Amino acid sequence: MDFRQLEYFLAIVDHGGFNRAAAALYVSQPSRSQAIRALERHVGGSLFHRIGRKAVLTEAGSALVPSAREALHALELARASVGAVRELRGGRLDIAVMASPMVEPLSTMARCFADRYPEVSLSLRAALTSADVIDTVRTGGCELGLLTTSSPLPSTDVVPYHVGDHRLVLVTPLDGPFPAGQPVQREQLGGQRLIVGQRGTGIRAYVDDLRARGIDIHIAVETEHRMAFLPLVLAGVGLAVVTESWAELSERTGALVLDLEPASCQHNILVSRKAQLTPAARAFLEIAVPPTHRDRL
């Protein structure tokens, strides 16, 4: 077994097929297939079910994924600890991030990091829920993750850093049901049509809590795609509860942003692997985490 075989294996897992993996790695199909066959001989079993152009993991393949990621992470750590990479004159940092913190605080974090380390590229992997972020970091898919939550983290398998809070606000069309400049009481949302995210997000938890309180709301649209919220609101489909990180963009696109009362906050949490981090990940944490929280670095 060599690291190239593991790299090809994980590329097929991440890209969902042999051809896509070969294109992503710029290798020929024969080289890729030969490497996978050699890896299967080494582990003593098939790693994929070939279904058309798709590749579906076998039980043995699923068992290999965490170890393969850990091995490649160890190799990257070794490479990153010497020479030019130690001074962060190259390399890549993978971050799993939910939609709301991708607007802020990630934009500011990324700008500060790029200003200081312009030759290190950031690779952002979209995650739908806080559990998705934690699982991706825990299993080695990314070194860092950024999530929002209104409740304690469901896992102790990662190291958390609190990097700020965002209030929840209501986004409506300019001709919506509520006047500009006046906070909206949560009871006033009764009878309104709302656009919501999937379960497992803090924003969806807020809406579910309204229902639990007996407030009669109607879910007009449920979507995993947070970027769809604004177009749907502006089209008059419904209203949306979002974090205040979306406020400036919402107002620039012609929507009305209103405070909610009583106020409700979402916590922005940056999480890292418990294993030793590459220099790029440590540098990002030093930029992103307030000084009062850096005792965990």
C-alpha cells in the first residue's frame, strides 16, 4: 500500500465515481484503476461496487475511509512541518462551513488570512448542519469547521472556539406585513408563511419552537439551499428568519430587515481536530480566535 493508492481511493469517495476522480487528479483511467486494484489486493477485498459510472462503497471500503484520511493527514502534516510550507508560502487549508457563518464571520476571517498568507489557498466545503460540520472535522475530511448553534455542541470529538454571536432577524419584502423600523414580536408571526431550512439548523429550531409555543405559522418552503431564501422572499413566497449576518446583503437586494423580540442569538463556533494541526490550520486559528480563547491553541 502507498499513499498514492489512498489518495486515488479517497478521490473516488469524494467525487462519487472513477471518471470524476481521474479528472480531478489529472491521472489516466488505467493508472487509477491499477492503483485501486492493488489497494484491493492489499486489503483483501473489494472497496467499491461498480454501478454504471458510479462507485458505491462496500462495507470494507467504508471501514477504510477514516484510516485513509488519517494516513493522508499524517503525510500532509509531515510535509507541512518542513521547508517553505512551515513559513506558509504555499499549501491548502480545508474548512467545513455552514451557510450563515460563511457570510460572516468567515468572510472577515478569510480576508485577514489571505492578507497575511496570500499563497495559502482556502478550500471551503459546504455543510448543511452543525452535526455535518463536526462529523467532517472529526473524521478528517477537513481540519477546521465553522458552524452556528443555539445549543451546546452534541460532540466532544472536536475542540470548539467561540468566535461571536449573531441575532436572528426577520427578512420580508418591502411591501410585507410589518412596518419598517419596528421590532416584530414572535406572536405576530402567527398566520405568516415562512421559508425555512432543514432540521438540524439553529434557524429551523427557532421556527419549530414557535410552533411548540402554539404560534400558528405555515411553512411555505423548506430548502437546504440558504442562498434561495432571499430570492424567495423578494418573490413574495414568504418571510424568512435568518442570522443578522445576512442583513446587509438582504437590504442591498431590496428586502426589509426587522428585529425579532424577544431577541434570540446563534453562537458562531469554530472547531478543530483534536489531532495535531498543520501550520496553516494553526495560523487560521490564531487569526480567527479572540485572544481570550487562545489558551486552547
